[in-house]
Amino acid sequence: MRVAQGARTAVAVAVVAAVVVAVTGCSGGGGGDGGGDDREASGAASAGASADAVSAAPATGVKSGGTLGGAGSACELPVTFDFAQEWKADPVEFLWEVGPVSVACEIDAKPAGHLGFVRVWTGAPGDDDPEAVLAAHLAEETGSTKSGMRYRPFEIDGVTAVEVTYTTTDDLGERPDRAFALPTPDGPVVISLDAPDADEHRAVLPAYELAKRTLRLAD
């Protein structure tokens, strides 16, 4: 009988301890009237940080296939940058003008097994505000709607560039898009990433990030 009584006592102690832990956990999570809002804000911040990490991380893994922009390269440009291995760069011979800039070079992902382009657009000297150039360029694009525009300035080779991220909706569906612009002595340059859907956008994003990370003003 003493053994049975001891067992019952141990069980009772364990149950009481479990209840105390559960109650303590619940009261600690509430944190007062603002507890729920604090958790939501923290979750949103973490989600934003994760999204930034996903965007930035692929750039370190892609290999360079060479440098574009300089004399003798596939496309002679006001800037130089590395393009991704197995991608194919070609100058654009026909006039394709969208807003203040015209496409000068296309780097095609197809040889690397993906669908998408990194495109280089150039404009005439005098258009020095990169955000205004981006806004005018995107405003003139037809066949799609754009939403959620977010402009972010950053420094690149001693000048202030601006990147825009946004969502494009067209006949192919909805997908993320991005581009950046910078002033040069020869006029503005816009580098855009173009892909048909969200999966291909993620796949070709490292090539765009490589271009942004290695871009320099041409000598």
C-alpha cells in the first residue's frame, strides 16, 4: 500500500507541475494588451528579413562568364559588369525605346536552361535623376499593369543609383520584377531583369544581382 500511495503522490506532483508550466507559458505570451501586436510586428519583420536574404543570397553563388561593356566586348556600354556563365550577350540592333531609354544589350538566359533576360537600356545625357528615369521608363511599358513600386537608393562606383522592385500582372499572370538605374557621363543606364513568371524570376535573379554587384562606370 505504501508503494501505491507513493506512486499516486508522484503522479499528482507531475500533473501540478505541468499545469503550472502551461499557465506560465500562456501568461508570458500575452504580454498585456499589446502582446498580439508585438508578435505580429516581429513576424512581419522576420518575414521581410527573410525575403531580403532570399533576394541577396543567390548573387554569391553564380559564376561569371565574362565582362560586358568595355571595348571589344559583345556590347560596348557606358558601364561594365560581369554576366552569368553560359548566358549569351548580344547588342540590340533595332530601335526599342521605352520612355527616356532604349535597349542596347540583351543577355539571354536560354543557353543556361532558363527563360529570362538581363537587359541594358541607355539614354541621352541630361537625364540624371535615376528614380525619375526608372519611373518614366516603367510608365511607358505597355501590355501589363504594375503595382507595389518600391524605390531604394544605393551607392555604386561612387554614384547614387536607384533600384525599383514591383509586381507585374499581364496575360502570363503575376510575377515580381525589378530594375535599377544610375547616371553616367554618357547618359542614364537602366539594368532590368525580365522573366515570364515567378519561378523563372527566382532562377535568373542571381545573374541580375551579379551585374549589380560588379557594375562599374566605363573608363
